[in-house]
Amino acid sequence: MAQLKPPKTVYWLDNTLYLNITNKCANNCYFCLKRYRSGVGGFNLKLKEEPNVTQITNELSEVLHTRVWDGLVFCGFGEPTSRLDTLIEIAKWVKTHYARALPIRLDTNGTGTLLNPGRDVATELKDAGVDTVSVSLNAADKDTYIEICKPTYPDTYEAVLDFICKAKPILHVEVSVVRLPEIDIAKVSALAQSLGVSLRVRDYIPCFF
């Protein structure tokens, strides 16, 4: 059996950089890639420990100037806003140290306000230099959301919708949905339209053993 490569915080797909800053998540979605894969694109994303800011910036420094990147995305095997302070510090560092304007996107399940009570997460992200937020909505109603995403917090679905509404005036916001039998894509599309945000439909990657 081939040995796994060392886990990575910084990885890339095509011409986009990604940051895998945590493996922690308050949801346990049955379709999540980390349930049955060690990583993507040949990169191992199963972290042995949470990387600190210095580790992340050191890894970034090695690759930021190797090419002209299209953008940087906070997206890995966990929910980035579970480490909001780290996310914010890294976003500010990138905006300060990268010579050209590098668009920064956050891929999130929208639980940032639950994980960081009392904080204006959307405004903090904006002030740190995050440009776009992609929120995994994945359901047009609470019951379906609970069925497929299995959230830790009972009011997660309401919190996700609230985060979308608060982020929309100050950030570019899109919502995403995975194409699954339980999900009515048309209803999610209608919900996204009512929220005034765009929708991106993602194909489910099935598990093959």
C-alpha cells in the first residue's frame, strides 16, 4: 500500500490556490468528501494538527510568487470560520504581501455566527479582504438540511440563512447545492432567487470502494 503524502495546508487545483486551515466542522454531511477520501488533486488534506499562522504563511510564501494565481480560496476538509481569527489574519497577510490584487473567496457552510457568537462575522471578513463568500446551502427547507447535513446546532439552518442575508450587502455572495436525490434543485434555486444571490449546483462525487 502506498504511503500517504504529508498533509498540506496550502494546495492548488489548476491555477487557484486553496487553504486547508482546519479539519473541524460542526456539520457531518453524509456526502462530504473527507468521509471517504484523504484529499483532492493528489494532495493529502487530513491534518494531523491545526496549523498556526506562521506555518500557513511560510507555506504560502513558498508558492505565492511561483506563478500568477487566479485567486485564493479558504476551502479544505473543515469549516474555515471555526478558526475565524486565523482566517482573518491570513487574509490580511495575503492582501499585504502579494504584489497584485489576489481575489480571496471563502467556501463556508454558513455557521460562522454560531461558531463565533457575538461577532459580526460578515463585516470582519470584509474588513480582512475577503471578496467572495460561497455558502453551502444544500436544502430548501430545514428538515432536508438536517437529514443530509446532520448539524450539531439545532438552529443551524436558520443561522445559515441569516448569515447569507447579512453578508449579501457587503460581500459578493453565492450559494451552492449538491445534486442529491433528497434535494429539490428547483426549490433551492427559488430560495436563492428570493435571497437575491446566485446559485451554483455541484455534482455529487459518489464513494467507490
